[in-house]
Amino acid sequence: MKIMITGGAGFIGAALIRHIIRHTEHHVINVDKLTYAGNLASLAETVDHPRHNFHQVDICDSQAIEGLLAQYQPDAIMHLAAESHVDRSIDGPADFIQTNIVGTFTLLEAARKHWLGFADKKQKQFRFHHISTDEVYGDLGESGLFTEQSSYEPSSPYSASKASSDHLVRAWQRTYGLPILITNCSNNYGHYQFPEKLIPLMILNALEGKPLPVYGEGKQVRDWLHVDDHAKALLIVLEKGKIGETYNIGGHNERQNIQVVEAICSLLDEFYPEKISGIQSYSELITFVEDRPGHDVRYAIDASKIAKELGWTPEETFESGIRKTVIWYLENLQWCQAVQSGNYQRQRLGIESK
């Protein structure tokens, strides 16, 4: 297949492209605006590959998107381009509305025109795969799991914008017949993740002896999914998923935030014992800070549908995945320094409403 991937220079998009180039014969058209969190350094091994074509394009630019669709005639679109950080959405929601809602609408309209231009056989084979998040479901509570039938109750500007984009994608299938697939995933982690996210932020702060800020008491629960497991799941859904269906992708790894941070500290004690003077363990750097506005307490995914219908289950446990992740960051500190822009120096975000 020829697959257009939006947001292909981002964390999950880059993992997906690496997986496709390594393990398939598919051709990738990578479309990314290259905002602060998008970086071609994450694709060093594939950026010059003959089956990878990169274009720096904003998904809100309908003329540019339509031009690329006409040029490459892709068999599928995998839509990952999004503003994705909850704290940033609290400080500046406008970018999230523009990219996640307006951008998705622009892409859907371009895809519909492209799809309608195909002959019948190719129309039936075409897929628009929209990649979303479990945060659209809101706060789960102390028990239970999110299923594909869970109601939407987003809490933040980010999750509300992603919920909106999910609804748009479903509407384009129901109204226009566009063959769509939707996946909602749990918290991703792994190598090449931008340092504003919890796990790389904790690793880098610890190495510099900076405080490790944990919101509230750190009791918020997330289901952690290694990005390489997610990439494999996404391709399986594209190739085998049923048109119009939603598939939840989870790691089966529920952990409290404080447990995640403590696990990172323990691994750093093991792998990088050259600590800042005055501390015996990196865990001494943990600092509890005021919780962010609208912080959901618990997310957890029921991934039984994708396991039963498509045969996917995650390979990494949290223990194996976090170990690999910490080692990767320790071995790639130069990459972390290269991707950090001048406007983000690991300061706290998401307190604009206070």
C-alpha cells in the first residue's frame, strides 16, 4: 500500500513509520508541520529510505493536502497529527481547536474528494484511520474499564478537541460513506518521546538533580502502552480492521503516577549511580505539587475487542518497557538536548487558569 501518515515526525507517528519501513513493503508519505514536538531526528534510520517521502505541510492547508493526495494517490490515510499535551491545552487551547478539530475536518474533506475520484474497486479498499486517545472518555473512577461503547466525557481542552475529531470522523462515514477506522489508545511511552511528557521529564530532571514534580498525591492511574506495541496495533487495525469500527488499544499496565516515578528512580539508581551530591536515591527528588485543573483520576482500557477480532496483544510489560525506555534515554541524551526548543525548558505547564 501507499499510506499517507499525518504527524509522522511526532512520537507515535515516527514509531509507526519505523515499524512500517522495517517490517513491510508499504510506501509512506509522511506529512508533518514540524511543530516543537515533531522532529525528523526520530526518523534518522528511515528519512532517506526510498519508501519514505517527507513533506512539511500543515494539515489545515487544504490546497497542500489535496496536492499531495493527487500526487501520490495513497491507498490509506493514517491520521496522527495532533496537539497532544493536556497541560499545554490548558495554557493555550486555541492551537488544539485549530489542529485537532479544524485540521481533522480539512483532512476529511480532502480525503473524501480523493476517495470519490477512485474507481469502485479502489474505493472499497481505501481506509481513513483516525488515531485518538482514551482521554475522550473522561474520568473512569476506581473500578471498571473503558470499552468501545463508553460514553464521551472529556475533561480538558485537549481531550475535548480529540473527542470532537472522533465525532467528525464518524459523521463522515455515516453521512458520506467514507470508509473509516478509529482507535483510542492509552498512555504511550518509550524512546523518542518529547521531554514534556511524564517519563522523559522525570528522567532528565533526575539526572540534573532537579525536583521531580508529581501532581497531587500521585494517585492518578494510567494504563501504560509501549509505543512500539502501539505501532504494531495501528498497522494491524489498518490492514484487518472492519470499516466503521472503533478499537481500543491498551497496554494492560495500570500504574499510579507515583509508582511510575518511583520505578524510574529505582532504575536510575541502578543504571546511573553518579547521583547529585547530597542524595542517596533519586526518589529523594520527588516533589508533590498542586494538582492541575480538571485532572482525571483514572483511565484504563479494555483491549479485548482488538485481541479477539484482530489478534493483537501487547508484548511489553510495564517492567520490561520502562527498563528499555530508561536505558534508551541514558544512551541518547544528545537527542533530548537537540529536540528541546528555546520555549520549553521543562518548566511546569497547565496552570494558566489559576
